[in-house]
Amino acid sequence: MMRRILGVLMAIAAFTTLLNAQTKEPRRGKYLRTEIRKTDRKEDFAFTLVESSASLPCFSFRYKTILTHHEVRIYEMLMEVVRENAGNPSERTLVDYILVPDQVFEGEKSTREEVVDGGPMVNKKISFDNKTVNTDAKGFYFDSRQEIVTKFDDLRVKEVRVVAGCDELGVKNLTITRNMIRREVAKLPGVVVEETPDLLDAFGLDFHQPKQSSPDGVSIKVTAPAQAKAGDIVSITVEVSNAGPKPVGNLLARSFSAEGAISDKMFYFGNIQPGKKVSFMRLVTLPERAGTIFYALGFWSVLGPAPKLEQQLSIITE
């Protein structure tokens, strides 16, 4: 009999507790996943300076698709249930969190950008540096007139900005540097720094500051036409060989002439290790007159002027 009475009292107490329970707004529980609710798509392109060993700047053009994902974080849904002990109000309130089955709680909303490579812009007409040009069968454009190199002939210029675009995809800007004395920069773990493309790096030239340098054993070979037609575009190639016991550091040359079209042209060689050689080519437009054009090449290394390497040259025009 006593057990039956106790059972009835416990059932009444449980029923009373349920009546006193206060159910509040749902709350989020454990993180489950992130869902994409909408994706915006934009067709675009990108171009950059890439490696080239022909003294001609080379630019790679590629299509890309920019996907903007609108996302929301999904959590478990919990129901907060407050149970008060009606029999003893002095006791603290008890709170339960009950998992709601088959229901989820939507949390923070955010956007995430994803860039998808669309492949090279093959045989595409583009505007490049205020002129109309075409990419080749691999999506490359070569600055065959060395117009970018010419902009750096002014030694005060440390960087140039190139603008390129196409009608349906808009316009992009690219900054190119020309660093003739490079220093190693410590990289912090986990920190990604986007570097500006450098003209001399793209030519595969090493212009890091050397620990030692000597011009001893360095020889110069210049390949240029002895004769040409007035007004022709000709190439002057300078090859530097190092047969000495030490590297020659940060070597460069500059042309000098009474003819402005052939003067003040920079030739870059960088660090040349013993037993190695480096060549650099410049295109020049000869003046529209017949006669002999005299010009000279002066050389500098990290140690300063190298007068023993100077070259006296000429071209006869007709």
C-alpha cells in the first residue's frame, strides 16, 4: 500500500514539474556544417609578367571566373527548458537544453570568394599599354618592341604600371618593378606576401647583393650589324663571360651616343658566376640618315664603374 501511495505522489510531482516548465526560444547547439545558399558568378581575366629569356618581356593572359558564395553556418537546434521546483522555491532554477530532432539553427551569414582558372586567353585581341595587340596560341603576349624595358631606361623610374583590357571583361592594372640591388627578406611563418613582379627576375637575372665580387677575368662580346639601312630597327646583343675566380656582382651596362635613339639604353646582366656567361639584347631604331653612328657601352658592377670593360662601337647607315 505504501509503495502505491509513493508512486502516485511521484507521478503528481512529475506532472506538476512539467506544468511549471517554461519553454523559451530555440538556441544553437553544436556546429554542423556551412551551407551555400546562393552563388554569384562573374567572368573576368588576369594577366601577369612571366619568365622569358629573350630580353623581351612576356605577359600571360588567362580567363578566370569569380564565384561569390553566400553562406550560412548551420548548428544543432536546442530548446531551453526551465524547470522550477514548485515544492521548494528557495532552490535554484534548473535549466535543461533539449536537442530538437530533425531541426537546425541557422547562424552567421557570410560571403566567400572563389577564383576558378578558365585557361589561357588564346588568340585574343586586347588593349595593352594604349595599343591593340593579340595574344598567341598559348595566351602569351611578347613585348617585341621592348617598350616596357625602354620605360626603365630612366634610372629614376623604380616601377611602371601597365594597363590591359578587353571589351567584354574590363580593364586590369599591373605594377612591374625593376630592382637592381635585391636583398633577402625574412619570411614569417604562415604569412603569405604577394610580391610585385620584377622585370629582372622575369628575365632570369640574379641581382641579389653578392658577398664578394671581382671584374677580373670578365670578357665582353657585342653582336650588332656593322652596316644597316637608315631608319632600320636593329638588335645589339651584349654577352658577358666570366672566366675569373670570383663572381662579378650586379653587372649592368649603358649605351652612350650623340644619336638619341641609340643612347641611354640599359643592358642587364646581374651576378655572373665563374665559368658562366649572360647576354642581354636591346632593339634600337637607327636615325633616318646615311653615315656612321658611333656609340659606346659603359659598364658598372656592385663595386662601381668598370672602365676596362668599356666598348667603342659603330654602325654605318646607308
